Amino acid sequence: MTLILLYFLVHHILLCSAAPGKWSILLKSIGISAMHMQLLPNDRVIIFDRTDFGASNISLPLGKCRADPNDMALKRDCTAHSVEYDVSLNSIRPLMVLTDVWCSSGALAPDGSLVQTGGYNDGDHVVRVYKSCNKCDWKEINFGLLERRWYATSHIVPDGRQIIIGGRRQYNYEFYPKRSKNEEVISLPFLVQTYDQEIENNLYPFVFLHTDGSLFIFANNRAILFDYLKNKVVRTYPEIPGGDPRNYPSTGSAVLLPMRIAQGVVEVVEVLVCGGAPKGAHIKAKKGTFVGALDTCGRIKISDPNPKWVMERMPMSRVMGDMLLLPNGDVLVINGGSSGTAGWENGRNPVLKPVIYKPDNLIGSRFEVQNPSSIPRMYHSAAVLVRDGRVLVGGSNPHEQYNFTNVLYPTELSLEAFSPAYLDPSSSGLRPKILLSTTHIQYGKRIVIQFMVGTQLDMKSVLVTMVAPSFNTHSFSMNQRLLVLDRDNITKVDAKWSYEVGVVAPPSSNVAPAGYYLLFLVHKNIPSEGVWIHVE
Ligand SMILES: *[C@@H]1O[C@H](CO)[C@@H](O)[C@H](O)[C@H]1NC(C)=O
Ligand SMILES: *[C@@H]1O[C@H](CO)[C@@H](O)[C@H](O)[C@H]1NC(C)=O
Ligand SMILES: *[C@@H]1O[C@H](CO)[C@@H](O)[C@H](O)[C@H]1NC(C)=O
């Protein structure tokens, strides 16, 4: 009798976990709510929220306290608002930010340090640099920025600097570091043109570096191709069909789809924008009516002189989702809700199930629904890919303070990991392992990678990909790009299971700005663990 019951129970569990992907809680509390996340080349993740939430749930190290007469919540604060997470040890270390980093931007500089830009209040003109080591902390550069940057987007440009675009009531851009003392802010009328009088809808614009060195900038419901050196719009893309807004607070997300390099050229460059909220949804949410989010994605060939949006429908609607490129070229859409918008208390109906989008499948068979998490990740949540192929998920705090009780979506201090199906033990036979690779690669040069697969190798399926570690906040991953490298034939190295493949490094800093990348070897859609390489 018990056996039969057990049988049905096991059967039931198996049936219920039929969807792909697996969730696990890494830490119940990291002491802060992960609003911004960046992976560093030593496999640590820098996480921070804001200094004026009041006390966080983690103390500063060594009994330190921060005295800040400008802070809106606590003038003297002995808690941390930034932590460093060590992926391999699954542990955190509190860090001290001196000024407010709320709703800011950032990028990994070519030397591997995180250069964070802007924030709020006393922090809105500040640049902060974090170069990881066992005991170090943030270094702040006051007036590193000429204008206030709150809800701005950063992107690394081919010369290794970062461009910082927009922010609240900023219709312009600037660079960091500056080339000279008299470098000025440059105006960007596109941010005026896409500004929605009622509710903005063009904050945290989606910015991608195109392979010709120009920038694709999407704000509200349309995009331009922009030559930032000449301050010139080179192409105006059509409005996304339906015309609904996709940027904060009608927050959707976007990725630059994997770029295939062949003979030193990327033939097709495409952007995918998914989710968001219908026009007017933010005003309605503020009045207590939570309109259903958008369930559409628009895909466009930005390299095409006369491109059109191709619309696709997601399995469910989503606002405040994060879109992440996985090492095998799939796109993960994770976090968010299915009604309302971003902003304090404005979102409803958490979407607990991620979906995976397979860009090379036929239209209509690209989405695959994943297993759900049990934790809502609403406004101010974040997600980031780590070297072993998992995705770290943290944050969610739609309140002006930390509120753990008597609220619909309590402040989340937990850190979770989503493991896509490629990490299932059932795939371990197919999983390649990189044995040897150069750690420094030069533009256009050939490198040889040695790898191992414990089973019959399907040569045709082998891909070598390179992923840039991105800065994630507010449903957008700045500097996110994935390159599929040009490779030649695979040769067997010994009688066992090891092989060699030659690949050609990206052709230029337009295709891959100098800096750190994760290199993966993919076999039958199953990626190896990544190895860090530096492109120069
Ligand atoms: C955070 O700290 C507050 C105040 O000490 C406490 O009430 C709350 O339960 C803590 N929350 C978590 C998730 O640890
Ligand atoms: C959140 O917490 C703060 C401070 O503890 C409190 O003043 C506020 O009323 C709480 N908000 C809600 C929505 O419970
Ligand atoms: C790879 O192998 C195929 C089939 O054996 C051959 O036709 C092709 O020339 C080879 N390419 C290179 C770059 O060696």
C-alpha cells in the first residue's frame, strides 16, 4: 500500500518537474536587495542597491560606519549597501559605498575593474571604481560626471571608455574617463523626441554597439543608429508595431542576438526586444489599476539598411523581465510580473516561470517555458550569468524602504540560481571541457583550444562562443554581447576523447571591445564551463 502511494508520489513529482531548468537558493540573505549586479573576471559578483533605504541587513566590516549628512535616510549608517559575492565559496563580503548608487549604470573596464556611473542625490555625479581583491573596497571619484546620471545607460565604446547616455531629465551623453578637461556633454535630441510627457518611458534606453562602431539606441518604442563621434543619426528605424513603450517605467528588455563571425565579418546583426507595458499603464498602475503587460517581442536586423520589425508572441506577458544571453546562444527571459509597471508598488502578478528563446528555430517554435521559482522577482530585481553557466537571480524590492511584512511583495534579500537544462546531469556525457586555451587573444589572430568530450563528438555541432560580462539593473544588461567565433576543422589529439579546434579572435574592437570575456565550447547545445580570456 505504502509502495503504491510512494509510486504515485514519485510519478507525480516527475510529471510536475517535466519542464526544463532547475532553481536553488544559494543564500537566504545577502543582507541587501540585489538591484545592480556585475560579474568580475575573478568569479565574484558585485552587488549593490541604494544607500538611502535605511539600515540594510548586513553590517559594514570592522565596525565601520558611514557618516553622510546628505543621506535621505540615515546620517550615520553602520550597514553595507554593497557586497561582493564569491561564486565558488558561496559567500559574501560587505563593501562600503560612500554616496548614493541608486538606479545607476556601469561597465567592466578593459582592465577588469568595474566602473560604476552615477546614482541619486549626492551620488548622481559620482564615478566609482571597484578593482577586486581580497580586502579592497570602492573608490569614489566625485564629479567624475558632468551631468546627473540617474536611470542612464552605459556602454563600452571601441576606444575602451564608456559612454553614458541619458538619465532622468538628461537628453545628452558623455564619456568616462574624459579625454581632456574641456570635454563637454553632447546633446541627444532623440531622447527629447522619445520622451513621454506623462511618464517618460525612455529611461534606461537599450544601447548596443553595432559592428560598424555606431550605437543602436532604442528608447520608448523606436530606435536609431547613432554615430556618437559625429553626433549624427545614421539610420532611423521604424516604430515597433503596436507602438507600445518598452523602456522604464514600462520596462521591457532587449538583447543583441548572438553574432556569428565568418571570415572576419558579422553578416547579420539583430536585436530582440521583449515585453513591456501598454501605453498609459504606468498612470493606471499609480491609480491602482494594473493593466496586463505586453506579450510581444520585436526582432530587427539592425545591419539591414531597410529593416522591418518581425513580431513574435511570448508564451506569457511580462514586464520587468531580464533578458540574458546563455553560453549556447539561447536567450533567457526571467523575472518580472504580468501586470502593472516598474516603480514603487506598481507591479502585480509575478511571472515565476522563465522562458528560453531559441533564435535559430523557426518562428512559432522558439519559446520554451521553464520550471518556476517560488520567489517573486519584481521591481528592483536582477540577474546575471556566471562562468559555470548558471544564472544568479536576486533582489526585488518595490518599496521605498526594506519591508519584510504586511506587503504584497516583501523586500527580497535572497540569492538564487537558475540552472538551465544544459546543466542537468543527464547532459554531462555531452558536456565538453576546455583543457587548454590561451588567456590573452589579439584581434584577428588564430588561437587553438584543446577540449575533451566523454562521448562520440558531433563535430558539426561544435561552437566556440564568447560572452561579455554585463552590468545588470532594471531589466537591462548593459554591454551584453555574445560572439560565435569562426572556427576551422576539429582534430583528434589522442586516442581518447580530446580534440583541438582553431578559432579566429574577433576582428576588431567594434565587434568586441577590449577586455574580459567568457569563452565557452558548446557541443550539441551543451556549453562547457567558461574560461576567462582577455581580448586586446
Ligand atoms: C532584516 O532585519 C530586520 C531588522 O533587524 C528584521 O526584522 C528582518 O527580519 C531581517 N530580514 C531578513 C530577511 O533577514
Ligand atoms: C515599510 O517600512 C517602513 C519603515 O519600517 C514603514 O515606515 C512603512 O510604513 C512600511 N511600508 C509599508 C508599505 O508597509
Ligand atoms: C574541413 O574538412 C572538410 C571535410 O573533410 C574539408 O572539405 C575542408 O576543406 C576542411 N577545412 C579546413 C579549413 O581544413
